[in-house]
Amino acid sequence: MRTVETLLAGRPSLESLAEAGWLGLASLHPGELESTRALAERSGVQAGTRVLDVACGPGETALFLAESFGARVTGTDLAAHMLRRARDAARGRGLELPLVRADALALPFAGASFDVALIECTLALLPKERVLAEMVRVVHSGGGRVGIQDLCWKPGATERARRTLADIEGQRPETPEGWRALFRGAGLVDVEVVPDIASIASWTKASRRRMGLAGQAKVALRVLRRWGPRGLARVLRSERVYASGMVGYALVVGRKR
């Protein structure tokens, strides 16, 4: 079970700092709720749609889909502290959503339990083919949809940048065609790929502006105290890749036959 302390127990990464709340992000994914709206619309979410939000984190997407679309949303996450945050957020807004602790590699639902299965900014961290297979399994045939938003390499991305994200963040993004091939390999048809639904570089800059110089200095000091200069250098290497323009944020949706 991941807790805030276990997130920070190993070597530092932007992913672990964000999940632990050190970065004070308004949203844990680029594009925030505007890109979530685009994903929902392209996935056919509407009032009454049965939606599974895989790796739901603090519940931002699940609550948005329930409130803005009237969808019947179920959220899953493996991290107990994220589910606690999601439950608190739902309770504070007077909503009751099923929130289930579950591994994305073995979703505890029967086949055809949902109309739509979504996952945002997480698939590149996981065994992609296995997670996609589970998401495809739990949506109904003849029109059920699987949709993601995730990191996407742009033309000209260097091997050094790819190694940096893999080594520091555990992120292994695909190119647009790579994402398309994965969806088709999972048996999905009518696959749509939007390579730049949101700008990683703009999101990174906006996050810095929200934190301000004092906030950025505070995070840097916390990293230095916990991991020393090498830890801070590691986080800054990762941040430079995100700010470089070599990585984008893609939307991908496919339909189950």
C-alpha cells in the first residue's frame, strides 16, 4: 500500500512530490478539467453513462464527470491515501460515489460492467498492454469506449530525454502512432488520437507561477533536506524534460466491437 511516506521513501521524482502534495498542484494532470471534458465528450459520456475512472487519485475527474455530465462514476485506485482524499472530496460536495481500492492490472469487476473506462496521466507508468486489456474487458461490446490522456513523445524527442523520464519518473510515453498501435492491439477500433490536447510546457510554467518564487524555494529546500544536492539535481533534470517541448499530452479513445 502506498502512503505519503512510502511515496517519499525512495529517490525523488516530480511524480512522487506531486502525489505527496509537495508541489501544491491544482490538478495532477495537464489541461486540468478542460482536457478531462474533451476526453469525456469524445468518449460519449453523458447523463447515466456508467464510467470507470481507473487510478482516480484524489477524485477530481470522477467528481467532475458526476457533477458536470450526470454520469454514474466508479473510481478505483491502489493508493489508500488517494482514496481517502477522494472520499473526503465527495463527502464535502454531497456526492456518493463508489470508490474501490483496486489494482489496475486486475480490476474487480465483471465484463461489460461499464459503458466507458478512462485513465488519465497514469498509463505510461504502468504495464500498458495489461491495463488496457482490463479496461477493454470491463466495458460492453458494441460501443463501449476506452479513453486515456497521457504523455506523448513529439517528433525530435531525444533518447536522453526518454531515458531521463524512464529512470527518474518511471514514465514510458508513446508516440501518437505508438498509442494508436496499443489501442488497436487491445482490440479497439475507430481509434482517435489527439497528440496535443494540452501543453506540458505551459502547464509546468503555470504551476511555477502559482507557486511563486517563495513556494519553489520552499520545495527545493525540502528536497535538499531530504535527499541532498543530488536529489535536487535529479528533480531538476526531470523538470527540464517536461519544459523542453519534447513531450506532449495526448488524448486517445477507441471503441470496443
